Amino acid sequence: MTRIPDDDRDIMERAIYLPMVLIILNRDRLVVENSPFKLKKPYLELIEETIKEIQRELAEVKQYMKKNKLQVLETERDDAFTMYLFIYKGYEENHNYFIPRIRNKVQELMEAYLLKKHSSR
């Protein structure tokens, strides 16, 4: 049983997922820059604005974690799972994440950020 409240665990998981989303968006930006699209600018602007928003949110997550003495450390990785050590106000818990679950969550976050950007225009 976990001692970490759901809200804090969600923030700690965002500290795992958001950097992955940034990595993917930065790679995608390079692909668009080097692609034969006739009009690259709209795609690049969408990706860059999304990156900025995620960076702002990640900074908030890190600030919250520091203020509340929370840490997330990757401890192990194999073909199917990644294990993270969650440190919550001095307590340590190991959490195993199925890699396809991580991938699906990152994809879900990307879709949410990109569709939010698209719908706000």
C-alpha cells in the first residue's frame, strides 16, 4: 500500500512523462524542419508552442516537488518494465511501470496538448 496521496503521485508521474513528451516533440520538430513540406511554419509553430507550454508545466512540477520534498529516480529498466524510486517526505517506494503503459500515457499527453493548441485557435 502506498503512503503517497493520489495528487502527489500524479505530480510525480508527470515528472516522468513530461520530459519524455519534450524529447519526442524536439525530435519531431527536427523531422519537420528537414521534411519536404511546402509550408513548415504552421507545424513548427504548433510544436514550439506546445514545447513551451510543457516546459512551463514541468517547471511547476519540479518546483512543487522541491517544495514538498518529493523525488523520482529511475532505478532499473528492462525490456518490459521501468522501475522508479519515489521519495515522498523521507519515505521510499518502488513503482514498476510497464513500458507500453508509459508509451500510451506519453501519447495521450501529446494528443491532449496538441489538440488543446489546435482547438484554442
